[in-house]
Amino acid sequence: MAALEEHAEGLCAYQSDDGRLREVINETVSFKETSSTAMATWAIATAIEKGHLPAAKFGPCLERAWEGLASTVGAGGNVSG
């Protein structure tokens, strides 16, 4: 589980201002990416739910990612970004 926590820490460290990840994770000029953020969000949420990651440590990262993803969904359900 140490590798999982290390990976999650790395992802959370590179969140953009709205919580999403970028196409090139460590390049702030690359565009914000929705599908990779969704996959990482699911993985972190599942790991927290199963007790593999501590919610106190990763909950804020998870919430920022979810808010970033939610901001990309339009009124008709179309996803942008």
C-alpha cells in the first residue's frame, strides 16, 4: 500500500487550481484534462472507501478533484475539457 499512497501523493501535489490534473502533469501550461482526473478521482475514492488511503490526508484532494470535474459538466450533461 505504500506505493499507492506515494502515487496518490504525487497526483494530489500536481492538481491545478480547479482540482483537475493536466495533460502533462508537471507542466502548468498544458491543458486541464478531465478523463485522467476522473480516473484518478475514482482510484483515490475507492482506496479511501476500502481503507487503503487515509481519508483525513486524501479527502481534501479528492474533493477538489470532484469539484473540478463537476465544473466541466454542462446543463445538458455534456462534458467539456
